[in-house]
Amino acid sequence: MNIATLSARITSLYHPARRALLLSTAVLLAACASAPKAPSAELMAAEQAIANAERAQVIRYTSTELNIARNELTAARSAVAAKDMLRARQLALQAQLSAEQAMARAEFIKAQAINQDMQQSIEVLQQEAQRNQAGVKP
């Protein structure tokens, strides 16, 4: 390869149109490489948490938190469609937490009801015991 051919090749790399093409290709590749991926795992975890809450019939005890979780999951899906992956991830995580909160609140309400039933049973037993003691004379 002689000097004239080498010089022609180097000069052709600096041609403005070729330079613009190389620059735009580099920018495009960099943009594709840095675009965040859809938060598939977070969306699936949120869907699973909501499904678990629905199977546990949480809606009977606390519909507010479960509806919030559903709304957040819908918003997360919309964010994915709008290519706002960071917001989608945040909303999916929040939906999962809201569903888990609904489960915890429902369990708390169930436990309170059981506790109240037990307290009433104890009171009835105490009243029975007092009546039995009053009726028995030594």
C-alpha cells in the first residue's frame, strides 16, 4: 500500500457525510445500550402479590389497599407502554407493597375479630362461673 492510497483512505474517513454517519451510528448504539429494560420481574411480583391477596379474599376486609395496588399496577403498565421504565419499576414495586399491606391489614382485622370473639367467650365463661359459685352453698 503506497502513501497516496493510505492518504486517500484517511481523507475519506474525514469526509463530512461519512463522519456524520459514523457519529449518528455511535449515538444510536449508545442510546440503545443505555435504555433501561422493562421491569418484568417487578411487574410479575406485583401481579403475584395482588393475586395472592385476591385468593385470600382480602377484599372482604380491606378493599382500599387492594384497589390502590391494582391502580398502581395499571399505572406501571401504562408507564411501560410510554417507555418510562424507571417510573414503571417504581410503580410496580409500590403495587407489590400495597398488595402486601392489604394482606397484612386483612390478617390484622381477622386477628382482631378472633380476639374479640375470645374475649366475649371468656366473659360468658366468667359469668357462668360466677352463677355456679353463687348457686352452690357449702
